[in-house]
Amino acid sequence: MTEKDNTMEKELFEKFNDGKLRLPGNTKAFKDVAWSKHPTFEGVELKHIITSKETGGTFSYHLVRIAPNKSIKNHIHETQLETHEVIAGSGVCINDGAKLEYVPGVISIMPAKIRNLQL
């Protein structure tokens, strides 16, 4: 990837970061949510837009930044499904044993209790 491509992807990601979660009676601006380091995976940062605690353990939504040459290792979400939407960058996800190529525009769903890994 060229430096120009990298800069364009960062700009796209920051533009997405201006988004909002809208629910009946509540709007949460993404930019108002702080980035936090992932407790387990080095080089991974999260913005907790809506957590499983807020949805009774059924769903969560996070913005995720993965540094170059870093990954989210093998893990399982015991109670909630997880949705991935790739807006910049590329990689590979192993979802229930299937290898999925991640590029901008791809959306994938990880059901609860299924092993997944982002390379």
C-alpha cells in the first residue's frame, strides 16, 4: 500500500468516526466515545458504541482500529453476536473455520459461541 492510499484510508476512517448511533430516545456521537486499548490484544483499540451489558448480552457494536501487522487472535463471544464492517484497510477473518477476505465494503456476522480470528 502506498503512503497516499494509507492517508486516504485514515481520512475515510476518521470521517466514519463522525457517525452517530441513533436509538429511540438516545443518540450517541462516535466522536464523544473515547478510544480504549483492547484488554487482551496488543495494537487493537476500541470505541464501545453499544455494549452487551446495554443489550442484555445479545449484541454489541464497537469501532475497532487494528495497527499494521497486529491482529485480534482466536476468541469467542459467549452471549452476543458481533458484526464486522470493513471501512478501511484489509485482512483476513476466520469465522467458524471459513477464511473470509476483509476489504472495504465487506460486512460479516459472527454468531455467539463461534470461534473467530482476525488476521
